[in-house]
Amino acid sequence: MKKLLFLVMLSVFMIGMNSCNRCNKDKENDNAQEQVDSTDTAKLDFARLVAADRQEMFVIAGDDYRWYETCMRLNNYLDEENDGTLAELVNVFQAVVARSESSFDTKVYKFQHFSDGTNLKDSIAGFWVEDEPMNDDAIQLTYEQAYEKLMETNIPKPHSRYVTLRKQVGPKEANPQYIFGNVREQVYVDAVTGEVLNYNPAFGPDLNLGTPLGEWP
């Protein structure tokens, strides 16, 4: 029954906000989003953007917010010549906000940053699923450091331009992971220890059912 309830809730929520395919969403076609600013081409700095968006969430909800994911899209494919430069970065949060003195809404917030300097912000009523919040995790590696760890290994690189930082719900306890890849192949870089694995540590090598969210190319 719990499994059925979870699947129904997930299906309803995904109608409103497609999982990490949102990282691949064309910003010109997203009329629901609010354009915050646009400047010249800029390098997307992972640490700065995560810190800035978390600060904005603190202004919105104080300590009562959850940081669930940071999705990134590279300029080039991981298994081809590239330097790890990002074309897009998306931070995803959830918070409870007051509608009145006696009523509250739970909202998912999405902050999109593009390499052309455009920043977009969107929110939708609903709950985020499949991830644990990362607010209190001692994340030691930035995206740039995780990318270097990935490239230093002999593990085959996925034919993908996507990476997501998330702490997936699973049967095993695991640190947040930088997940490079798509639904067919992934490489996991531990955001705390820097360990690189070709299986999802939240499920283990013998039960690797966990994958990044979305049908990524």
C-alpha cells in the first residue's frame, strides 16, 4: 500500500515538474519562470551559485528549507574532449511557506543559471521525493573537484553531458554523490570522501537499482 501511495504521489508530482529533465529544459519555452537577470557570458561557479541560492532560500523560509539537488549540464560530452565547463546549473529546494496565519503551502523552488548570464527562478506547490536533504551534510568536494576525480579514474566515462549532486534515498546509508551520466550508465563521486564508484552506493554493487532522475541524453 505504501509503495502504491508513493508511486501515485510521484506520478502526480512529475506532471507539474519533470525530474532532472528540467536541467535540459529550454529557457525560452519556460513561460512560468521568472527571469531575474541577464548579463554577458559567464563561467558558472558551483560553490558561489549554491551559496547564493541557499542564502535566498534562507530569506524566503529561514532555516525551514531543504536543499535536495544541484543538476548541471556540461558544454560537451564526458566521453569526448571537454574541460568540464558548465552550460547550465539548477538548484532545487523545498520549503514550507505561510499563506496566512493559519495555512501553509509546501513549495519546490528551482533556480536556473545559464552560461550566457541568464538566471531564472520558479516554484511549484508540491513535495520533492527520492532524495534526502543535504543541508547538514559536510560536502567537501565542489563540482570542479568531483569532475577532476572522475577524469583521473580508468572507469569508462558515460556518453552524457549531465551530472547531479544528490543524496538518494536507498536501503544503504550513503553520502551525497555527484552522479555523472544518464539512465543507462553512471559514475558516482562521493561528495565527502572523493571515492569514485561505478555503482550507486545507496543500493550497493549487488542491488544497483538507483539511477539519476530523468531520461537524460
